[in-house]
Amino acid sequence: MGLHHHDEVVLLLGAPGAGKGTQARFLADTLGIPHVASGELLREHRAMGTDLGVLAQEYMDRGDLVPDAVVVDMIADRLDEPDAEHGALLDGFPRTLAQAEALERRLADRGGEVRTAIYVEVPTDVLIERLAGRWMCRVCQTAYHEVFNRPTVAGVCGACGGELYQRPDDKREVVSNRVAVYLRDTHPVVERYARAGVLKRVDGNQSIEAVKDALLEAVGQDAAIPA
Ligand code: ADP
Ligand code: ADP
Ligand code: ZN
């Protein structure tokens, strides 16, 4: 918790299925900061069978949020790792106003701040279609889609060779709860950063390439010139 830190945190906000995970790795590499995804970390805890993973399971399976206190601690620990010393791209966190306030307090303690909050906007009917067709790598958590972003070899991750699976929380009944939870608990976080003047809106309802270019523009990097 030294005061020499000047963490510059960039937030990637958006509903479930907005395409955050699809864009985050590339965006984090461009910014030179690590990608920290709360959902990925929670799924790793579940796979390892940690106490946190066991606690999180019932919430995740219902599409509810895992309690703030444990998620805040998990992210704080991750941000204490050396690679996050100068900031991180946060994906899926904060998801409640309480999480946002906890993050801001932590950053303020060390002279850092939320530099930019990017909001990837996608209409609800498109979100549902994306989640219903999502296939995820068991090993590296890269997301594919059976229509919009097909793996080169069916059932196999092009990035690492891992097996693809459909997340149990991408079932239709759970998805509608996740979208409702998003509107109730997470949309106020988007409004908070809009009021603070740090929100950049990106149209997420375009091709993966077009969204990538819009994100680069939002963080002030030039889009790659097509060869
Ligand atoms: P999030 O992390 O926001 O929940 P994902 O990145 O996992 O979202 O994307 C959700 C689903 O939509 C995945 O199946 C992904 O392949 C697909 N997808 C992502 N971006 C796009 C896009 N721009 N157009 C069409 N499908 C997309
Ligand atoms: P998606 O991008 O499809 O919404 P995530 O992988 O971000 O999915 O999250 C999956 C689940 O993990 C959420 O439905 C929720 O149960 C839990 N989760 C992830 N991030 C948080 C968070 N910041 N606070 C509380 N629960 C979270
Ligand atoms: Zn993989």
C-alpha cells in the first residue's frame, strides 16, 4: 500500500454478453496493463475448489452476484500482485455501487484513480442471442460463438487447444436473471461514472473488429491501419 503507486485503472463495463471478455485481452495488451476479470477469477476458484469457489457457486449458478465483501477482497488481492502495480483493465468489476466505492477508496489511498470507464452498449435481445450461443474454453476462458465467432476446429480453442463448453449460467432461465441483476445493480455504476465525467460509450452492436477499433479510439490509441 505504498504511496509511490499511481494506479491508473481502466474499467470495462457492460451487460453480460456485451463482448467485454472478447475485447479485454487485446485492449489490456495495447494499454500495457494486465486484464483482471472477476468472473474468470471466480471460475478459477471454483475449478480449484477453494473456500471462495465453494461460497461463490450457488450465487453464480443462479445468476446472482457473489457478495460484495468477498469479491472486493479477491480483486484487492489481485491488484496487489506486482504486474498490477501501475494499473489494470478491470472486466466485470465493479458490478455494484458498493464495489465501486470500495475500489475508489483503495485507489485514492495510493494516489490512483479510475482513469476511464468504458461502457460497451448492446441491446438486450442481442445479449440473449450471444449468451445462448457462447462456447468458452475450459482452460483459458476465451469465448467463442456458434454463429458469430466460430472456432476454426469445432469444440476446440484456437488459442490454447483446450476443450470448449457451454457455461451453465448461459442457460436461458439464468440469463434472464443475469440481465435483470445487471439492470438493477450494475447500471447504477455506469451512471456513476457518467456523472463523474469519465465514461466513454462504445457501440458494442457491431462486428468484433469494429468494436475493437471503437475501443482503441475510446482509450486514445489509433486504430490499426488495415494492411
Ligand atoms: P462478456 O464478457 O461481456 O460477457 P463475451 O466477450 O463473452 O461477453 O461475448 C459474449 C458472446 O458474444 C460470445 O459468444 C462472443 O463470441 C460473442 N461476441 C462477442 N463480441 C461479439 C460481436 N461484436 N459480435 C457478435 N458476437 C460477439
Ligand atoms: P458475464 O460477463 O457473462 O456476465 P462474468 O464472467 O463476468 O459473466 O460473471 C459470471 C458470474 O460471476 C456472475 O453472474 C456473478 O455471479 C459472478 N461475478 C462476476 N463478477 C462479479 C462481481 N464483480 N460481483 C459479484 N459477482 C460477480
Ligand atoms: Zn483456450
